[in-house]
Amino acid sequence: MITRRTALGLLATAFVPGLARTAFAESDYLKPKVEAGELPSVAERLPKTPRIINNAALGGAPGVQGGTARMLIGGQRDVRLMPINSYSRLVGYDRDLKLQADILESFTVEEARIFTFRLREGHKWSSGAPFTVEDFRYCWEEVILNRELLKGGPPVDLLVEGKPPTFEVVDPLTVRYSWERPIPDFLPKLAAPIPLVLALPSAYMRQFHKKFQAADVLKKHIHKQRVDDWRGLHIKMSRQNRPENPDLPTLEAWRPRTAPPAEQFIFDRNPFFHRVDENGVQLPYIDRVVMNVSSPDLISAKTATGESDLQTANLDFADYTLLKEAETTYPLNVLLWKRTLGSRVALIPNLNCGDEGWRKVLRDVRVRRAMSLAINRTEINKAVFYGLGQESANTVLPESSLFKLDYAKAWASYDPDQANRLLDEAGLDKRDDEGLRQLPDGRSAHVVVESAGESTLETDVLELITDHFRTVGLGLFVRTSQRDIFRSRAIGGEVVMSVWYGLDNGVPTPEMSPSELAPTSDDQYQWPVWGMYFATVKTKGEPPDMPEVQYLVEKYDAWQMTTTDDERATIWHEMLAHHADQVFTIGTVNGISQPVVRARRMRNVPDKALYGFNPTSFLGVYMPDTFWYEGGA
């Protein structure tokens, strides 16, 4: 049966009747360039059908242009937060986490495998160059299919059963991607915080491509950019997710003006941005974003002294009291949004750890369940989170349509007696002189939990869990290292147990991929070797040899063949129920608040919202381009 789902891009941001192109307002910031003939008028800069954002319908208000937003970042690499928060996507999520066209004018989906994209006529890159189907063709034929640039072939995200799609240019405004089998997570990948790249500014990038550039000129570029070859040059100059090349045209609300190294990164408004408000005012409202580099440890203090106008990065719940007190001294407001993590702090047993003794023990579900039952989540919630969190296993949040209370409660009550019984049954029934249980190989059961050491909350929670574990005869020690070292050790099998976040996306919808619940990536610390196997299309790592994990792989594969939301929801629930029962990760508390600090006169920042990397792209789905300053710049 052929199913057809047509999703038009302007569903959530309907056209405002009667908005004539002549009504578009010119920015004071850009007016001198327009008057000097350096820029066309705003009516000529916008697409024929710009995306119209109705602020009033979103609970805000139409604003005025102008001003600078200061933000703090914990290092130069954090400049990557800009395209995540700015969140212009071919297809993106709205505030209800429904997919809608954004950069695209519209899209259609047939049988979950044929995707037809229609561009906005007259849409332009920030350089003023037209954004056309040629930019998709260039990206597909000259980059994705170019084995000199992508030696491993097209990205795994574009493969279905190892095969890439057929790409077609249908007409001057339409392109199509077609697979032989369904690929239900194709659109969510385009809406991701770090999206799948399908289009590049071809007019700009040709100068760095071997096929289009003279060898001697290319050689000069390679020397200037200090890269090894034209491949490295093309990759460096085309990074849209790392706005470090000020010359790279963008479709985001702000364009980078600073190349690293720098202590301050400046972003200017994109004169050709495709969104306008209900009054015909081109977005973004705010002219400039300035990101100042600071020590991560000082960001909360600097924010509390008014050095940031919009801050979420490097702030945590533990900073709330300090920030709230600052409201009385500085013109700022502190909001609390709800984090979307499945668990703010989770213990993650490594089922692939190199220690054979511990590997056998951790693969016994009775041990994982016992560890979970030994944790007093009520105490953690009260002592660390002031009782404001939700005591829960690591699972989806009530804000998700997939939530069930059974998932949250599975093996998550405080029951040391049952934990002791389960550990006895699992063969850990002997004790050493200190009262600790002994592993089957005779060693005392000292669990070493490794941490990236990035959160004091983790430390506080682990101190409590150390006491909880002791009551059931388990020792717990914490080893802290830097994130890169920690990750390397986990993948290498040197980590027995990690402390990390729970599910990154705790508010999924059925059309979002359940990939977090199955081995799909080597950064899944419960099974990094199995995750690597699937992430590398079976070229590295190992296939899972536990039937309980193979079940998840089969369900994930089945989800990837679905064509309806009902089928997807059914599989989601099967995976969530299995995940809850098997306790592959041990959650503690979720629903924790995230401080969001804004300048007091900044408007349209929601008082309540969800906050996370995936799926909200931190601030992204709330569109910072609609934030504005009351009282003007």
C-alpha cells in the first residue's frame, strides 16, 4: 500500500494575509549599506516567500531590530554552539517537536523513502549568492560521492542497507532523494542539532575543489590554510557546523565575522536571512552576537555579574541560587527550563569492559537490577536537587507521548533487601574481611566509576551512591579524568562503569529514531564496542553476543523499515520496556531544571521550555532570532 504524507513547511508559521513585499522593514543596521548601494533593499534580499514567524501566536510579541547579545563560552571550540542555537535547518522542529519546513519552502514524503524538497524562490546565502538546486547537486555529486573527499563513501546516515539514495534535480526549485527501502529518520537527521549536510555554497566552494580550480591556485590556498592537500582544504573551508570561516556563506540568522584564534567571536546579522515576523520585519531582531571566551569555571560567576545577556552554556542547577541572588543587583532574569535528559546523573555499566571478571558480573541482569535497587533516589533528589527532580530510571520523560510510569519505576525503588537477595543469587554471596562482597574470581567487589569530572552534581550524587552501595556490600571508588581520556578509556574497554547523563533525548516522538536504545555508536558507554560495530557498518568493533542486546538491534532494524507512526510507536514501546527491565543503564533523577539567564529587557525568551542538545538544540527550537530588546538597542 502506498502511503503519502505531505508536510507543508508553513504549517506552524502560517502566512500572514496581505503582507506585501513593499511592507518589509529595512534594518537600521544595514540601511547605510543599502543607501550606499552595497546591499539591495530588504524586499530584494528576501525570498519570494519568506518564512513568516507569528510571534504573537507563539506567546510572544513582535519586536524591533537592534542591539548586541553578549554570551560566554568555555573555550574557542564552543563557538560551535552558535549554529546549534541559531537553528536554521532545511527541516526543523517547532516548539511542539513537530517537523516543519524552514529553509525549504515545503517538502513531501512518500512511503517513508521518497523525499521531495522545494526551495524558496529567490533565497540567497549570506553572501548574496543564490541558494539553488545547484548547491544540492554540488554537495551530492562533487562532495558526498567524491571518494577523494569522503574516502569511506557517503555518510552512514545516508545509507539504507548499505545503499545511498538516488538524487534528482526535478526542476530549478526542486530536488528529490529516493531510497529503495524506508528511511524514517531522514528528516529528523536534518532537524538535528548537528544536521546532515545536503547543500553547500557551491559558488564559493568551487575555488577549493580540485575539479574546478587551477592546480597552482589550489596550491596557494593549501599553503595559506596550512593543510596537507585539497581534501583537507575543502573540508576546512566548508565546515558549516564550526563557524570558523568568516567567508563561508551561511543560511543562519547570524554570520561569523571572526576567525580563530580569538578571545572574542563576533556574529553579524545575515542580510539575506529568510525569516520575517508578522509585521514584515526581517529577522533576526538582534544585530550582533558577541561570544567571549572564558574559563568554564568562571562563567556562572561572570553571568551573575551581568557579563552575559543570554546564557545557558556552562550553567547548571547548582548555580541557580547564585544567579537568582544576582537578579537584585544586575538587570538580568533567571528562568528555569526543564532538561530533557533521561537522567541527570546515570551509572553506566560497561558490558564490553576488558576486565573479564567484572564483564561477566555486569552482564548478569540481577546485578544491574540490584545496583539500581540499592540507590536511594529520594535522598539524592532531596540532598542534591532540593526535591525538585523526578526520581526515575533512565527513560523518557512525561513530556514525551511515549512515557509510561512503568518505565520510570522499573527497578528504581529503594529496596536494599531485594538488592541483597539478587546479588546473592548472582553468585556474589561471599564477603571479605571488610564486609564487601567478593566477585566469583575472589576479588572484593570494588566498583571503580570513571568520570569526566565536569560536574559537581556528579560528585555529590556519587558520594551518596557510595554509601548506598556499601549497604549491599559493594565498594565504590571514583576516578576522574579529562573527557577525551575518559572516552578513549571507555572505548578501549578500560572502564568498568561510567557516570554520565542518561538518555540524551528524553522527550522523543515516534518519528524520532530510537537509536539511543540500541548499540549504534561508540560513545554509548554501556556497549561501546558493539556500538562501533554498527557505526562503522560492521568494519570495526564486534557484534553483540548477548541475546538481550541482540533483541534491541532487531527492534531498531525493524523501526528503520517502518512507514507509519503507529508502527514506530509500537517498536519504541517494545524497546523502552525491554530497556527498563534489563537496566542497561542506571538512572537516578530526571526532570532537572536548567538555568537560563537573559538580560531583563530581552523579550520573547519563553518562561518555561524544554532544554537539551537533542531534540531542542538547546535554545534552537525557540528561535533566538525572535528575541529582541525592549527599549531598542
